[in-house]
Amino acid sequence: MGTVYDQSKFIHLDVHTEYSLLNSIFKIKDIKTACLEQNCIGVGVNDFNSLHKPYTIQNLFNANPKLEHCIGVKFLVKGMFDDSFYTLLLYAKSYKGYLELVKLSTLAHSGEKVFPYVTYSDLEKHSYHCICLSGGNTGELFHLVLNNKTDEVYHLVDWCQNTYGKKNYYVELTNHYIAD
């Protein structure tokens, strides 16, 4: 089995609220309570394609300075290399970044679409003051790596680093403690 990590140094960056329908029933106040009970130092709160209750999140978490937080959106993004859809997680670095997330969320729900999504062109136009996470095992990067598409992997990583900055783009890795 793997190493047991100190929970007090753990920051969960992909927590959904009850507003991510069919993905979570975690109420915002319960997220804060669970983090405090587990001595977490921070949490990243996000929902799918939209920002719900950011004012509530901000006020609730600001009331306890021991618990850092960031607010974001997990977007469904139309693939760069195919017509499939993948996830990409964006967090606001500042109020300006928050406004960019609001614009992207509006774009995701605009137009005549069967379901909400954004394009890489939308992301490029509204990347200011945002931090980007690769989308984990539902992200395009994961899909490309899994299918040995090396050139596309490098192209996508370069695009993300050029769009968000090298210090604002993170590849999500998950250790499932599966033996090789």
C-alpha cells in the first residue's frame, strides 16, 4: 500500500457543491465543516460550467482564516483535436479572474447548444488571472496520453502554458495505489 499522508497538509482542489447536479450533494456549509474537522488547510470549490453562490462561499470561508479557499468552474470543453468533450478546471486568481469565469460560464450557456460547453477559442479570450488544471482523467490531456498521441500532448500543454502562463497551468495526477 502507499504512503499515508498528513491530512493537515492536504488541499482538495476539486470539490463540487450541491449545484453540480448529479455529481455532488455536498452543501457549501458542509464542505467548510468537513475541511475543518479533517484539519485541511484549504479547499478548491467548483461547479460544472457555472458559478453558484460565490458570495456565500466567500463569506463563509472568510469567516475562518485557518481555511484557505479558491473558487472555480469545471468547464466542459470541445476537444482541440476531435469533436469530443473534455473537462478543464479553472480557478480565479483574483476578482479579475472571477469576472473571466463569469464570462466563460455565460458563453457555455449561450447559443443553441444541446448542453453547455466552451471552446479553446473562448478559453483563450478569457484566460486573464486564471489558474488552469488539466481536467484529470476526464480531461483531453489524459485522453491524449492514454492514446499515445505524443505530438498532440505537447501541442495541448504548450497551448495551456502559453494561454495561462507556465506558473498557472497544472497537470492533474491521481495515485490510485495500483501496483505496476
